[in-house]
Amino acid sequence: MHFATVRALLAAGLMLLGGGAPAMAQLTPAGPPVSAPVRGVVYDSVARAPLAYAAVRLFQPGKVSDGIDTRTDSTGAFSVPALSAGPWLVSFLHPRLDSLRIEAPVAQVQVVEAGTITLTLAIPSAATLAKRLCGSPPEDSVAVVTGDVRDAMRRRPVVGAMVRASWPEWVFAKARMGREEVARAARTDSSGTFVLCHVPMGTTVTALASRGRDSTGVVELPVPTRAYVVADFVLDVRDAAIAGTGGEVAAAGRADSMAFSLRRGAGMVRGTVRTPDGSPFANAIARVLGSGSVVRTDSTGTFRLADAVAGTQTVEVRAVGFDARRLPVVLTPGIPLSVQVTLEKSRVMLDTVRVTAGRVLPPDVRAIERRWRRGLGTILDGATVRERTSTQLTSVLWGIPGVRLGMRAGYGNVVYVRGGGGGECIPPIYLDGFRFEANGISIDEIVPPSEVAAIEMYPRAMQRPAEFTDLGDCGVLVVWTRSFLGNVPVMDPRRRGR
């Protein structure tokens, strides 16, 4: 934004100071000649801090180019030795305005007598900005997420793109507590801007942008405890979609209709992976989530991904015994992006000691063990999962009656079970109690075996517990993570006499 923009704003009648009416400082005339010094401060109401090193301009109406320029110091303060008599307009510029997607506020000052004029200029508060976009004051626990969607090649606005954010929420219905996935979606306008209202604060949501068959990767979007958040997406509309059904031709039945698209693109990532002491990390797994391409680092710790979808994506690097790293990136077609990753040794997660006398176990742990006692499906605890596999979670399902694993066109497996109509079907997946929306990403990419507390496999619809009801006549796969269950171990009640 340039000060020339201020002229257009004035012509449109936009004179804002913190979202309210123009500020007018008037002094009683004391006779010519008149001049007055100005002292002021610029404040960022969103960050709740002074705005340091902002460019401040004072000018008379119609004379933007002949104004007086100054700059705020590290405390957000500024001063001007003297202003001549008459009306003046005051505005400021700072990269913070662009990052918040707002125009420069303009204040009005009338100099009519000598004497110091004190001004406070401000970026409107998060609540004020949120009210402008959503039309009503935000609740204490919800935020507004806004931003732009631009194309990956020329960074032009993408009109009509859909931005979707989702998160799990506790709900109370039919006299019981449960969790369900809640989502908000919005389309971009003619300038490529979107607005998502009523997004929960103090959490992390998953989000993506799409238009037609083109989509960004799924990214994790932190929503801090303030009411106004800016998030931008870059979408590659040039990538080709390759139809597939998990790398194999599915057997007869509804599995045929569940084909997914594996998208290839011109995004390139070059990376170096190192240990905490700076040594090259060989044989680590690197991928762009959802792209289907998986590579390993060489002896120098270097990897190269050459056919990922461009735009906003997530690069993941993992290795057995080390914490996985996920990096949000923006890939430009044909231009390699370099990343450096350090993998930290996994901290040993000791299961919480279970004390059943005088202590109530988490409700989800008790529910899992209650279903285990009934013996309708197959349930494996976390220790058994880690004994059977250290890489792909779904590999633990090999050998379970009624379950077949197919090769997926990418990372992970496709799980098939026998449907009610006699053909094969792909069962829905529940993660930590709520429906897992794949968005082109497999459960193997999301949950490593080291983080699993228990896994439940019900191959047939008649075995499916009431907690995981579904409109289809397929079975269900349920995965529970250690962090969600408070690191309390799940145990086989049939072996321990409970």
C-alpha cells in the first residue's frame, strides 16, 4: 500500500480511527500566525502493542504529495515540530496493515491555535475487525479466519475457490456426550478473499482450499486466542488428476465406486535431514502429504521430491524412533523449494499407571474395554500394534478374518471388508471417536503406530457398535491415540478378569 492510496480513500469518504468516527482536535483561534506541534502514538489493537517503525504522514486535503513524513520509534511514538493552521489529515502505513488485509485508517486534525496536539492512531481491535466481516460481535470463544486464495504460478486471485476448515467438538444429544466433526466453508469473492466465521479459538483446525478437482494439501491451522486470524492459500490449477483405486482394480461391489484421485504436479522439494548434533540422517522417509510420492534420504541426509502438487502443502519427514516433523510450505511449479529438517529423538512415553480402586478410568478407555469383552470384532492394544509394525498402521490388520489390504497409489494401504451386498467395500474410519475425513490422505500418513493406544476392526456391519453408526452396510475401523486417552493404556479385560 502507498500513500497515493490515501487519496482514493478520502475520495470515498473513508476516515477511520479504530473503526469509529473521524477524530477531530479543535483549538480556539488565538490569532495568526498559528502553528502547533504534534505528538502521537500508533497502536496495534490486534496485537495489543505499540506499532513500531510505522510510516506516518500528515497532509492537507488535496495535497497528499506535499505532506509531512515521520516515523514511529520502537515504542510506537512519533512527533512533528509544527503544523500550520488549517485542516490536516493523518494516516500511517506498515506491513502489519497488509498482513491483516485492512486499509490505512485516516484521522482528521484541525489546527486553530498554538498548543501541543496529542493524537492516538490505531489498528482496529480484533473484535472490531471480526464484526465488520461477520456482521455481529464474535462470541468469547470463536474467531474469524480470513485470507486470500491465489494461483501458484502468477499469484493471481482465484475466484470461486472453496475454503474449508474442520475440527472435532463435544456435543450432547440424546442424553449422551459424544464428538463429531464440525466444518465451516466459504467461497472466495472477486478479489480472491474468503471469510470463515465462528471458528473456535485456542485450537488447531485442519483446512484446505479447492476449486473443482484442484486442491491444496490439508494443512494444520493454529487459531490462537484472538478473534481475528489471517491465513492464505496458494492453489495450483494446472495439475492433472490421475484416477486410481489404490493401485489395483477393486473387486466387484461398492469398492469400485470409491476410487480416489492421485494428483501429480510440478512442485519440487529438496531437503536435508539431520540429527540434533548436525550429522546427516540417512534413510528417513519424506513425503508431501497426499501427493502419493514417498522418498528416502540418502547417505548425506538429502532427499528430492519432484512430482508433488504445487501450492500450499505439508511436507512430512519421519523415521523410526524419532518425532515426525511437518512443515507447511508453498510450492511454485518448476521451482525447487529447499528445506532443512532436524529430527529429534522420540521421548519415551510411559503409559500412565492404572489404578482402578478409587479412581475412575477415562470413559473412552472403559468403553473400548467393554466392547472388547463382548468379542464382536478384533481389538488390539497399543503394545500389540507396535509389536506387529513400526511403519504403516494398517499393516496390523493383515490376517484378520474378513479384512483384505490392497496397495494404495501412494503411501499406506486400502482396507477392504465384505459388504452387505456380497461385494467388497471400504469401511469408514473413526479417529479418536469422530469420523475421519480423508481428503485424499490415508490414515497411515496421519497416525504412526507409535502413537496408537488401541485399534478396533469390525469387518461386518452387524458387528459395528452403536457408537459408530453409519448409513452404509459396511464395517468400521476405529483408531485411538495415546494422547487423546491421556496416555492411559487399554487392556484386554478378558485376560485380567475385569
